[in-house]
Amino acid sequence: MGMERSTRDWVWRRTDEEFHPDCIEYKKRTTGTGMMFWGAFRWGRMGPGVFFDLDDGQKVNSTVYRDQILTGPLQEFWEESFGDVQEPIVREDNAPVHKKVCIPVREELGMMCHQHPSNSPDLNSIENIWAHIKHRISKEYGHITSVKAMRQVVIGIWDESEDHRWDHVIETMPDRIQAVIKAKGGSTHF
């Protein structure tokens, strides 16, 4: 999750134009530098949430992701899940950082992984949590000006999420998939 400030955009439209392409702005999000947060969750359990340790100007690439996430907090959370889930599956978006040097590591670990479209709030469950965090920050912490304070707030919001807080996102995934199919890949009501 990039930590740029989020704002609410307003669109004037008729009721029947809610998902009309002219009323939805599609844009490729850029990855920020210096302050990137990663988190994991599964049904019934919030997992770790950590900031990448980046040097000034450094961006997250597949090597950074492998070294700081995949073979660290993600592997630990995945292994812990075997106690509750018969065969845990890691779901990641199709971002380039999840590829290259990460693929052989997942294969070596025997980690089953499903890729899905990047930046899709309908099919990428974690996007719902990012939206919640960004909304809380813009509503309650708009006064923050330091990176240190922002990190504390993000970690605090992540940590206060109860284990079952986001189960509904996973439970509604079959309906989300059907809605995306019906919308032919376009936006849905989820």
C-alpha cells in the first residue's frame, strides 16, 4: 500500500450511470518510494503488517519483496496457517514484484500461489483493508506531517483490526467473481 494521501473525488452523474465508463476514471497507480506497507490476512486471522525497509529513493522490486516479505513475515504466516487450514494458498496480485526471483522461492517452499488482477478491489481482498486504512487516515489523521507519525498510525490501525474483521470480504468472493464476470471485467457494486 502506497502511503500517498487519499482524497475523495466527486462525480456528477445520473442514477443509472453509476458504472458507466465515462463516470469512472481508470488510471495506473504509481508505486511510491520510501514508505511502503505490506500486510496479510486470511479467514479468521489478521496476519503481519510491516513497512518495507527502504533506502532513500529505493523502490520495492522482486528482490526486496523476496528478502523482506516472502522469506520473512509471509513465509511465517503461511507456515502458521497449516495448523488451521489444510492447504493454505497465498493470493497475490499480479504485480511485477511478486515475480522474477520470487517464483523459484515459492516453488522451493512448496507454496501454492494464486495470482489475480492487480489494483482490483473486487478480486483483490487486501484492497478493502487498504481503502479502510486510507479512509481512516484522511478522516482522523489529516494533520500528520511526519513519516514516523504516519507509520505509527498505519501500524496502529492494522493492529487494532480483530481477527474476524475482514472475513466477509473472503466470504463474498464467489459473488464478487460473478459480478466481475457479469460486468465483463468492469466495475461492480462491491
